Amino acid sequence: MKDEDKTKKQLVEELMSLRQEMTELQAKELQQERATETLQLSEKRFEELADLLPQTVFECDKEGKLTFVNRNSYPTFGYSQEDFNKGLNILQAMIPEDRDRARENIVRVLKGEKVGASEYTFMTKDGRTFPAIVYSSPVIIENEPVGLRGIVIDITDRKRSEEALRESERRYRILADHVTDVIFTMDMDLRFTHVSPSAMRLVGYTPEEIMGQGVTQLLSPNSAELAQRTFEEEVAIEASGKADPFRERVLELELVCKDGSSLWTEVKVSFLYDPEGRPVEILGIARNITERRCAEQALRESEQRLRALFDRAAAGMALVDMEGRILAANEATCRFLGYSPEEIVGMHLWELAHPEDRDKELALNESLVKGKRDGYLIDKRFVRKHGEVVWGRLSVSLIRDPGGQPQYVVVVAEDITSRRRAEESLRESEARYRAVMEQSPDGIYLVDVETREIMEANSAFQKLLGYTYQETLGLSFYDFVVADREDLDRRFTDVLMGKGPFAFERRIRRKDGSFLDVWVTTKVISFGGRKMVLVLIRDLTEFHQTQSALQESEARYRAVMEQSPDGIYLVDVESKRLLQTNPAFQKMLGYSAEEMERSTPYEFTAADRENINHRFLTITTSKTPLAYERQFRKKDGSLLDAWVNANVITFGGRSVACFIVRDLTERKRAEEERERIIHQLEEALANIKTLRGLIPICANCKKIRDDSGYWQQVEIYVRDRSQASFSHGLCPECTQQLFPCVEKREEEDHSK
């Protein structure tokens, strides 16, 4: 039927149908908006992930008022959730001196400037301060910055390490600048790379002059040959792969001074290694031993007499001059200190003594030199040649000449290292045991094998169960471990017999009747001469909560990916490979999940490679999410119109581009259909004829006069001027008037 032939009723029905289609279209748009809101709920993952970080994560408005902080911020700054609810400004947590700089940085970040990491000194609620680095970025809503989002990293430990390094460097420089020995380093080509300032006093050359010369220019020919030969031997040892990295070589070399004179030095050299264990430098210490060599010459005249005396002594013996230098030492002394007889002669006693024991002996030695005493007995530590610390019991006696003047000192040393180490080991063992017991965050207790009772328990165990120390003593594990007695006895027997497992999960009953899940580790030990079972328990409450939170977070993430009606895919920023796609995106393009994993955006994006790369660069460099319309190529070759939202996020510890794709096919089809229906409606409305104005009608026959003056029946007049048509019948009044018998018969039928 043509449009002009349609009845008014049909037109109304079409209008109702059109209204129904528009209502359905609005419902679809509302459904799409709700899907978007559902997707936005995934932002809640940000808060949950932030709570898992050990650093402080925050969000604030333009004035610095905090709108979000993660869980770790409360113990870090000492504020409570109630304090946060009342309103806190991030500037309150900084020392006053840093607040103006922080305000300036906030303004710069909100303007879009790259501020980078900023270091401030923060202040906790109780007034404690600590240094920290802040990384921040603007929070963008509807393309406008509304605040900041950032992370606060405590750098207290790093500051301490840097300060310790600077102090260590300062002490080294002081030592290198004031020590009488010459400290130097050389590369593997025997070129000097560092020489301490003490070289000027030794040979007359400045460190710079020495580093400009070769080894052969500083040594006599024989010494240069010895040095070269020793270096080649050491390199060969290194090449064998069996070298001791802690070894050192000691050489006596003749140096040629700047003024042409010569002197003898004792040079100790060793290799410095890179992280791969390869020798890269030579470290050396040169000591002037010219006087020592002269003394050795004098001592050789009486060496035979002294050797006969010293060599037969079981204890270490040494002759020491009044300045503390060793004149002679027997083999027992050399064995005790690890030096050869040639090395130890000429050394000062203070060089051999442990640094912490030097002051203790100094007063005794001064009283000996001043004649206030003729000897003393002392236990002291020595440092052997390779750095090992040993203990000796020294009997020191002053020998005077016939005139009563101090001549030299006889030192008799007994090695008591084993005894002292045994005593020290016992003390250290006890101290370590106490430290572990009291400082351990885990509960520790000892169970007697025979009585099954607790013999000792640490503070952590007492706190876990809610008992005092006295209450724990005499308790049996039957009293607090939640398990039947048969199971406990069987597990206890397995531990005693060395059968596993020795670590397992248990539930314990606290003093107040509450239960606690713990991880138990057991071991059989000997304590106080008795056999004990050492039990360590760790509270699993926080672990279980963390696991539950992680599982819940992962489940929400999977729910968003799997249930989202929009397509989602993740692309690695570096390789541009697809990392993950959701079922909606796979269905949109007609690919399976396996096919998607092997593809790249170049294969399904309906654009050339240059355009795709340009768009990808824009996404990765933008500070805000991007939204744009894009066509995708489906597996069957057809094209799909879609609306894309893209942003860079962190996924699996790396930066990835996240794309959310909404299919525009139905929307565009609905828009086209709506335009078609509206066009049809406008045409239909244009064709509708209406009767308006004053119409002349006959009072008797009811004919209507037209504009030309002709009288026409009502139905003809209306038909010509509208799309209405007529069907004839009789109203009740006319029926009664024209056919009274029919009306009367109907009334009788109704009465029956």
C-alpha cells in the first residue's frame, strides 16, 4: 500500500514502532555506558596493588590535600586512617624548609612539565625525619589535571651507605697521605696507576713523576730483573687456574732515588681482581728497610750464639731493642706469627700486635723502659702474616747492661690461641643463641625429649600464645597444639628418628582460646648436655591474608578481561608483540586465542605500517589515555569499525600498551536506520492533509460548501481533503427511529 493510502491508525502504529526502535537503541547505548562503568571499576585494582607495595603511594588534589594513600603509608608516617579521613596535606609530612620547593614542583607537574625524581626530607607524626625520593605525575580527568599521583621511596639506608662510603674514602686518604710506607698500584703492563704521597719522602720523586716512569727506571738492574721475573711467575700461576687469590709476594728491591742514591725496600705485592676473577691490577706496599738491613748485618755477628739458644726453646722467644724492633726470633716465634726469620727480624712489635691491644700494652712497656719494673706478664692478640688473629701469653723481661742501663728486652711467647678460641667460641655461641632466641620474629621453644615439656621459649613465642615466660615453662605441646594425641606422638617420633617432613602447617590454641595457623619447623639438637627438639613457629595469618588478597585481585582482573563486552588486547612496548587478548576481541576479529598470540597489530589493523607506528609512538609518549576511531581487518577479510581507547600500563613488571576496542557496527547500523526512519516520517508528515478553518455546512442535509461554492456530501468533502475513508452504518438513535421493531425485539431477547 502506498504511503498516501495509509490510514491514520496505520500511521500511528508506525510511529509507535519507530518509538519502540528508538527506545531499544537508547537501551543499547545505556548498556554500553554501563559496560564502560564496569570496566572503570578495574581501576580499583590500582588501590589493591598499591597496598602491596612496600613504598608509600599517594594521590592528592592541586593544593596537596591527600585523596588516597596506600596501606604502607600509615606505619611509615605514623598517621592513622582516622587522621587521613579528617584531611591531611602532603606538605604537612615535609619539613618546613622543603615545602615551598614542593609547592613549586606541584605547579610544574600540573602544567605538564617533567620534574623527575625529587628528594625531600619527610617528617612523621611523632617528629622523626627521614630522606625520601618522590616520583609523581598528574592525574588527568576529562583532559584537565586535577591533582597528582606519586610514590614516596625511603632512602635512609642509601644515605647511610653513601655516608659510610665517603667516610671510608676519607679515612683511606688520611692513611695513604700520612703513612710512611709507599702504597702504589700498577696495571698488568707494569705501568703505575697510583702512588701515595709518601713516595716523595722515600725516593724524592713526586707521585706524578713516578707514574711517568717505568719500573726499570726506579730499580737497580738486578732488582728490575727480579721484579720482572716475579711478575711473570705470578702471571703463570694465575693462568694455571690454581692460584690463591689472597696470596702476596714479598720482595726486597733496591730503589734508585732522584738524587742518585739508592736504598733498600721491602715490597709486598698482590693482585686485584675484577668481578669475573681476572687479575686487572697489582697492589703494592713498599717499606724502607735500609736501616733494618744494616741492623741485620750487625746481628749476624752474634747470630750463632742466639740461634743455639732460641732454636732449642719450645716457646717462642725474641730479642727486642728498646724501640720495639725485633732483633732476633726463634723458629717457634716464626711459626706462631707466620713469618720467616728473615721477615720478622726488624719488624716492630706494634706491627704484630692487634690494634685493639696496643694501647693496653703501651703503659706496661713505658713503665718497663722508665725502669719502674723489670718485666710483666700479659695475654694479648697478634696478627699473623696473612691476617689471622692469634693469642699469646707474653712474659716480658728487661735485660740491662753491667751499668744498669736498659739494653734489650727478652720476650717469651706461649701460644694460647686454642684455649682462647674455645672460650671465645663458647661465649659467642651463647651470645648468638640468646640473640636468635630474643630477636627472632618467629616463636622458638625447646621441648625435652623425655618429658615432652617446654624447657625454654622466646618472647615471640610467648606473645603468639599469650603466655608469660613462667607460664610457658612446664607446658607440653599437647596443651596448645590442635591435634589428637596420637598424631602428635607419631609426628614427634618421626622427628626424633630423622624422618620428614620437618616443616609443616599446624593450628595452635592460644591462652584466650582463639586459634592461630602457624608454619612449624623442627630439628633435634643437643642443649646443655641433653637431647632437645628445637621448634620454630611462624604466624601464617598475614601470609594467608596476602594470598587471599592476591587471588582476589587476580580474579577481578580475569573477570574484567573475560567478561568485558569490549575487546581488550595488550601489546609489548618494545617488541610490539601481542601479550594477551580477551575473548571479546578474539570473537570480534574471528581469531582463536592461539592465533592471536602469534600475531602483531600490523596483521589486523587496517592501516599502513607507518600510520600504525606513528599512532603507537603517540600512545607511548602521551601522558593521558588516547581515544580514536580505527578500522580492523577480520580474519575473513572484512573490515570492522571500532572505537579505541589506548594507554600505557605496567603489566608483569614491564610497560605495555593496553587497547580497549568497542565494536561500532551495530551503532552505525542503528544510526543509519534511525536516519532512514526519520526521513520516512518526515515524508509521511509532509503528505498528511488536515482540515482547518470555518467550514460551511447545511443545517438540514449536512452538505458542505467547498471553496468554489459547490455543495458536496460530508464524506466526499473529507475524502478529497484528507486520507480518511468512510464506512456506513446506523447509530442507535437512528436505528430506533427508522426500525423501531428491531429495537423492540432486541429488548425482549435481553429480558429472557
